[in-house]
Amino acid sequence: MTFPSSTATDAAAESADTAGAAGSGSAVVGRSPGQLMWRRFRRDKTGVVSAFIVLAFFLIALLAPVIAALYGKDPYTTYGQNQPGLLNDFGYPIAPNGGMSGDFWFGLEPGLGRDVFTQLVYGIRTSLSIAIVVTVITTVIGVAMGITSGYLGGKTDYVIGRVIDTLLAFPSQLFLIVFLPVVEAAIVLPEEETPVWLRYVSICVVLTVLGWATIARLLRAQVLSLRAREFVEAARVTGASPARVIFKELLPNLWTPIIIQSTLALPLYVGAEAGLGFLGVGMTEPTPDWGRMFQVGVNVYHSDVTYLLFPGVSMLIFVVAFNLLGDSIRDAFDPKTKR
Amino acid sequence: MTSYLVRRVAGALVILMIISAITFYLFYAVPRDPARAFCGKICQPETLALIRHNLGMDEPLFVQYWHWLAGIFTGREFVQFGECPAPCLGYSFATQEPVFGAIVDRFPVTLSLTLGASVVILAFGIMTGMIAAWKVGQPLDKIASASSVVGASLQIYFVGPLLAFYLVDTLQLIPRPSYVPITENPLDWFTHLLLPWVVLSIIFTANYTRMTRSQMVEQLAEDYVRTARAKGMSSRSVFFRFAWRGAMIPIVTIFGVDLATLLGGAIITEQTFSLHGIGELAVRAVQNTDLPMLLGVTIVGAAAIVLLNILVDVLYAFIDPRVRLS
């Protein structure tokens, strides 16, 4: 998958292998690079605040059933249709601001009349879990492919390199929506209803297939430069096996770009998943999903703009916080790259 | 230059062949019953039988691919469905029309949308980036940097309807977004697409602001800038006549890469404002599992990206005289 490329990330990654060496000289007391990173990170106010916001989102996602139970509503019941006096004849909430009230904190969904607050809380689970799964798998595949490509070189490198180039050069959003029906058509007949778990899996598969190339390209470049360094040559001369060179010599120097890259990738996948939901090819009803909330929001904004605001603002806060956190982690690992 | 272009176009054709072969294989070989899948969600039994026959499914897969490929040049005849004239990318059984015609009909919309957005992105992104670099460390720079963080985190399907609500519904400053052909009324074309352009470019502009700023700052530290200053050139002239040229080179490269993402953004923008472009066509085809249409849209999308990338590389040589196309 191609995302608007961040040159800053590449720059950070290029000098990332020096991050470990950068700290050790300056400190009087011996500190590990990890400790130094942690110290730098704690001093970064933006980073700490963003970390707390991100943590809050994760907690809300985890505790969604608890929150819903305390609040006394669920995201599936069509309150507006069950109780008279909540929605008008056109299906819009009667109370001002999208039906916000003591009973329905964030109002009601136009049409079906479901509770917006619980939908939002449960929706985080869908987006976040897909984003986490995809980030983890793309990172593992990307790291494996990148290291293989960079370490082996030659024909393997050429083949993997061309595959990466092709994947990055093509309209991934288009491929994303095009290949979803194909993945599903492989398992489900067109007249059958797609089960929820299958949709979940196929979204993850398609996002992964189109997403691993970014991190693979980055790591390939890293490994290419590391491979030529003396310490790797020394290890090889002393007879270390390829596995030992990769896991003991190369990987420890690659953690920084891996962590930075995956932190920056996660909010992009949250956006991509919501984008699929918005286009009507994401998670299906009745699974609460932010993307589908946007889809409804776009249809009703003329009459009820409030409904759009909640998922929009929540997502904005989450993505901004996560991006700032990613920047702070990068700065903490590698203080030389100042934006 | 000519030989370079010929080679690049030849390479592009090879890539498109590979892409089409892979996509074709996926579409025909993966679904359990391709004919059933090709028929779409609403499928009559007689249509199904016809599709089976028309697809030539008794033939090996590569023969079927060959028919599809040959159809681009010779056209194909789909018995009882209709003619599919020369550039035939297949026939959509769900909408009962040739795929190529449907794409051509919608092409101007997507083209207008992406081209206009590109202009906004480059003009606005580079301008704000230059301002930020000119005033490094000053409030204006900080505002530009902060807004670029927020801008890059915005979503088209959130900003789009929000701006439409305030600018179109409430304040009535601009007309509701729609597509008016430029040949019909250039002014209407412009005003009706203004909002989609702005919305599509917001997420990208932020990125270009940041890149332009860091590139300019980097360029200003270069030796040639110091030489120019030492010879008595004013810092304004150095900034606007020397440094920006160097800064533009990586920007153009990255813009070439971002074109693919921009097309993806166009799909969401079209859906947000109900513009009947290629993206909207693709989304509808997905909802109907209209595989022939999707195959055609994929190939056309890939072709557009490949061609635009060649164009960007040529543009590159004009900006940077050091680049020799060979």
C-alpha cells in the first residue's frame, strides 16, 4: 500500500542505526539506548500527552462492554424506532443537536435510531483491532522480506525489489476495493450472505497484501547499508551462520526503524479501514464501525450534521495523537532528526 | 529523448500486461464459479448460461486471456448482449454495457478532479512550505507546521461533508459540488469542482508544506547558496531564484509516487460528493460484484498511473538540468 510518503521517516531510518551509538558516549553513567530513549521521551510533553490519549483510546476499546453496561445502552437496539418521541417522521432526531440528551449523550443515529455513544465506543474496537492485526502482520512480513532481500541480494533482491516497486506504484485504494470481492468470491457464492468474520479476515488480508511493501523497502535499504559495515563482516569472517548474523547482528540495529514505521502505519490503517466502511465495502451491519458511521453521516449531513461530528472528531483526535506520538518516539530514538 | 520515451512506454506496456494477466487470473480462477460471479448479485439463469458460453469457459485460461487481450484491438461480440467495439475491455453483464464505454464516459470527471487537486496541492503546499522556510522559527513557521500535522490527519469523508454543510448549505458561498463539462461552461466547471479540489488536496497539501520547508532549509545550507550570497546576491533573490529549484527536485519525485494515492483519494472524494467518476463506478461495481467492470477499471487505473509516472520523469528533466534522460 502506498501512503503519502514521509521523507522524514526515511531520514530518521537512515540515521537510525547510529542511534544506539549516539547516546553511549555522552552519558557519564552507562545507560542502554533504550533507557536513553525513555528519558528523552519522558521529557517530551507533546509525546507524553499523545501517549495518554492513545492509551485512553485503547482502554475504551478494551472496556467497551463495561462502558456500555454502565451507560445502560447497547449499539444494536434501535431506540429511536422502539420509543416514540425520539425521531420525527423523516427519521431525524427531534431533540436539537442530533438528539443529544441525558439519556443519549451523543444523540441518535438518524433513520435507525441507534445510540451514537455506544456505536462510537464499539466502533473503536473494529477499527483498532483491524489496524493492529494488519500492522503486526505487515511489519512481520515486511521485515522478513526486507531483510531477505537486502541480505541475500542478487536475483532474490531483484525479484522482491520489483514486486515492492509494483505494489507501491499502484492505486492501492482502488486495488483494495477491487480485490475484496475477489477474496470473498473465492469462498462465498454470490447469492450467499458474507459472514462477518470472513469480511473481517478478507479486509485484513487485502490490507496486508497491499501494505507490507512500504516497510520492506525501508528495511531493505537499511540492511543493504548495514551489511557492508565492519561488524557484520567481522561476524561473517568468524564463521557466524546467516541466522546468527540476521538475528544477533542485523535485527538489533533495525528495531528503531521497525518501531517508528509501525507506529506511523497504525493510524493509516485505521483510516484505510474506515475508508472501506465509508465506501460500503468494509464491515457489514450490524458490527459497529466508524467507516459506516461516516457513510451514514455523509447522507444525512444536510439535516443532521451532529451525527457526522462525533466519529469525525474522535478519529481526528486519535490520528493526530498517534501521529504526534510517532514523531515523539522517532525524536526520542534519534534526537538528531529534528523536524 | 525520443528513444527514452519509446523505451519507457514499452516498459509500461510490459508492466500493464503483467498486471492485467495477474488480475485476469485472480478474477477467473479464484472465484468458485466465475460465470456466477461475473453475472453479479442480480442474476437470471438464462444470463448465466449465456455468460458461460460467452466466456468460453471450456477453453484453457490463457486462451480466455488471449481473447480478452485481442478484444482490446479487434473488439468482441457478445451474443444476445451486444457489440463491444474495438477497445473492448470486456462487457459488464450487470449493467449491460461495454466496460470501456462506461469508463470513457466517466473519465473527464476523475481527470478534472485529480488534475485540479494536483494544482491546488502543488501551488498551496509549496507556497506555505516556502513561507515557513522563509520565516524559520517564527510564529508563521510554527502555525504552518502545526496545521500540517492536523491537515495530514484529516479524513476526506469528514472534512468534505463538513465544509459542504457550512459553505454550501449554511452560507451558500459556493454551488453544490457536481460535474459540469468544461466545454459547456468553464466557470461552472470551476466553481462546482472547487470544494472537491480543496477537500481532496487538504491531506496532501500538509505533507508538501512539510517537505518543501525541510527541503528549503536544507538547500539554504548548501555551498552554492553561500557562494551566491558571498557574491552579493540578496537573500530574497537567492531564496526565490536559486534555492527553490533545488528544493523542487525531490518534491516532484515524491509527487510522482503520490499520484497513485491521489487517485485513491479521488475515489473517496467522488463518493463523498456523489460525483459520477471512475471511483464511483468502481465502488458500484464492487457492491454488485461486477467483475468485468472491476477488471477494466483496474487496468485503466494502472495505465493512468504508469503513464503519469513517465510524464513526471520527463518533467523532472525540465526542472533539473543535471538530470539526463537516457
